[in-house]
Amino acid sequence: MIHVLSLANGSFHSRIQANILLLLVPFFFCTTTRPIDAAIFPHIATAQRCTNNPTPLIGCIKSDPPFVVVTYPAGNFKCGSALTLEQASEEPKISVIVEQPTDFYTILLVDTTDSFLHPILHYGATNVRGSDLLQLTLSDAEPFSSYRGPSPPTYISGIQSQHFIYEWIVSKQFSFVEEPPIVESTTHFDFQKYLEDVNATLVGSTFFSSGLCVDELQQISTSASSSLLATPYLISFVIGSVCIQFLGLLL
């Protein structure tokens, strides 16, 4: 359900002809609905107790407005934010701005923290159709590697004070891949080689950090939290030569 908040742009003073044929243009082709900056959401966790400072391998690509919006049951997050292990344990939904709904994409979640086991694959799906990415349930994409939340091994000394980088990587494929590469292990996952093998080009990314040292922040209230943690969208449509844009929440 779209809840309109305000009129962001657009005017009816342009030349609008009373031409019924304009209304017959397929709504899909003259309409765009895309996520907007997730920075309006409050932080839901903090990594202040963590002593290390990991650096993302890719980082935030096309983050203003965000090309990729990932929504966990606990809420949305701005690129570079922290999530607790519990918050990141449940499978999220992902929304991506696509140019053509008939294109195919590869979606990866990779722990890119620099260590002897990394990179570690936490989710992978290939041949995801662009039309499915308005709001994708990960398990519906027939993943070659199902979603796994962060799970640092507690038996490693010093790991209780460390957090790790988890990068959502979205890449557009040249075409449908008949036989995607077989991934035999989630550790030492060479995601760059995998993307080369499926002939996919990186188009956007976002990331979060998580670990045993990440703590949940108390939300303002249940009602406020539930309203703030909706997905923000910019809804645009064309009437003649006029572009109307609304800021809305997809609940």
C-alpha cells in the first residue's frame, strides 16, 4: 500500500492537451517507482563497543538516492550502518532500481572482511529478473546459496569485540545464464570471479556491519517504529509532458 506524504515536484501549468490517447499509454511504461534515501530511518544498532575498524571492499555505490534498499524485519538501514546479529539473522527483502524489467541480475551478500576465511558468501542468486526486484523476497529467487545471517564463531579469541562487513552486491548480467557456475564452498568465495563467469557488471551496492559487539538501540516507541520502518519510495508518473512526483511509504 502506498501512503502519499507530500507533493515533491510537478506542475499542471504546462501544456496539457485534452487528448484521451495520452491516457492509453501503458501505465507500466510511463511510471517509475523507486526507493529514496533510507537516511530518514533512525539507527537501530551501534558498534561503539567494537574495537576494530573494518573497511568495505566495495562500499556504497549509488547510495544517494539508494539504488539498493534492503529491509530487514527489524527495519531498514542506511549504507554503512550496524545491525545486531539478531537483527540480521532474519531474511530481509531487497528493492533495486532497474532500467529494464526484462534484464537479469545477480544478487550477492558477501562478508568481505579481511581474514583467512574471507570472503564468505551469505546469499547468492543468479538470473533474477528485473521485474522481480521492486521488492524481492530472497527465497523466491531460487538462490544457489540461501540467506545466512552473520554468525561469527564465538570460540575464536578476541572475536567478541570485533564486527564484520557484509556487502550486498547487485550486478546486471549481459543475458540469461543457462548454466551458472557451481559454488562448492561459501568460504574463500571469489565473488569477482563468479561475476565474471556469469558475465555480470556491478551496478550498485550497500553494506552493514555486524558482530557480537554490536548493540541494539532502543526505538522511540512501537507505533513510531512501525511507521518509520516502512520503505520510502519516490513515485513518478507522466501526464502529457508533465512529470508528477510523490514521496510515499510502501508498508
